[in-house]
Amino acid sequence: MITQEHNKLMYDKYGEQYHLKRSNKESSLWNEYLDIPAMTKLIEKNVNQCDVLDLGCGSGDFTAKVKSLGANVIGLDQSNKMIEIARREYPEIEFYVGTAEKIPFNDKNFELIYSCLMIHYIKELSPLFAEVARVIRSLGKFVFSFHHPFNEITHQVWNGSGYDVTMHPYFHNDEYRWNMFDEMELVSYHHTFETIFNSLNDNSFVVERLIETTPNDSIRNKYPRFYEMTSNYPSFCAISAIYLPNQK
Ligand SMILES: C[S@@+](CC[C@H](N)C(=O)[O-])C[C@H]1O[C@@H](n2cnc3c(N)ncnc32)[C@H](O)[C@@H]1O
């Protein structure tokens, strides 16, 4: 089965469990204390009254947060189940089933397009960024988060007082498999920073900001192991890029 169908099947099958985990702060530390703060920081000043697309919106929790910041935001996800849940949880927001590789909207439709933790599911980034470029307006922003390339190639094992870390080869575009939980096995692709930055640039995006996520000190005592891991080793990255179509 090809990767995209496999991942769609997983999100369709485990959608309710994913949503329960994702919408509970205690069971979604990586989203709550790393991804959401970084993504919020990158987009919050750019959303009020803007036409915004949430690419790979999942069950819509972050879409709802962006709407609360004043955006005219809509969500798109390839999983029917995730969209069913998003529509149920947030009936005031429009959600659509569709893929990031073939976005079902007109050219130049959005001022801001953001995507939380989705691009690592896609092997070839340049065609994806070209499709984002098609539907974004000139000077619009594309903000996205993804598995940090170093995280994808390191394996951490808790040794009782810290983490033992093994590093694997970096220079490739191979798939890797990981479990969101139990039997929800997902397939993702490793991308180097060089590939990510050059694929953006090849499609007229210029990076204005990069965040390598780290946790806030305030959670050090509450979640000591999570803090130890994520403050010492990279977890996620978030990039903000501006679309400058006439600069090349
Ligand atoms: C880790 S979840 C993140 C969901 C949401 N952005 C959030 O932060 O809660 C990744 C989402 O990307 C969606 N996805 C994966 N590949 C996709 C693709 N090629 N096109 C559209 N959605 C995709 C999945 O169905 C899933 O809902």
C-alpha cells in the first residue's frame, strides 16, 4: 500500500483516539508545550481578519484557536474521519476533505497558510510547496511545523537519570515508521534542512523565521522527563516563509 493511503487509513481508523489524546493537555505534551506555542508565536500577528487555510487540520483544535485570534480560517485534511470529528467539534468552522498535494481551492485564495506537523508525511517537498504557492497571495505567509530533522535520526533511551542517544545517518530522504500510540503506525519521510530550505526557495518562498522548539522552564518540575528530553534534544521545528513570486 502506498504511504499516503496507509497514513489516511491510520487517521481514519484511529481518529477518535487521536482526537481524545490531542485534545487532552496531559496526553499531548508535545503539541501543548512545543508545537502550539511555536506555531502561535509565528502566526498570531498575521491572522486577524485574514483568509487563512489550516493544511492538515486534523480534528480542528488548533483551527479553532486560530479562529479565536480573528482569522477567517478553514480547514483541510485528507482523512474523512478527522474532518467528521472537526465538523462535530467546531460546527462554526468550514472543514473540507482533500489533500495538500492537490488543494481544492482557487489560485491566490489565502493570505496565510499554516500546517502543524503534516509535511513530514510527504516525500517530495518541492511539489507540495509549489501547490501552496499556487493558492497563496503574493507576500502571503506559509507557516509550518514538522519533526526536527535531528529528531528523526536520533533514538533516545531513558537510562534512569538521563537519555542515552544513538544517532543514525542524516543525508537521505528515506521513510521511517513510528507509532502515534499502540497500533497507530505512521510512515514519514526524513528531510534535511538543505532540502527544506532549497525547496522553499525554488518555489519563491523566503524564510523569515525558524523556531527549534524547547519547553518553557515553568514545566520543569511537573514533567521532568519530558523537560529533560525536549530541552536537550530537538523535537520539532517551525518555519515562517514569505511568498515573494517576483524575486527570482
Ligand atoms: C499529526 S496530525 C496534526 C493535525 C493538526 N494539524 C493538529 O495539529 O492537531 C497530521 C494530520 O495531517 C493529515 N495529513 C497527512 N498527510 C496529509 C496530506 N497529504 N494531505 C492532507 N492532510 C494530510 C492527517 O490526516 C492528520 O490529520
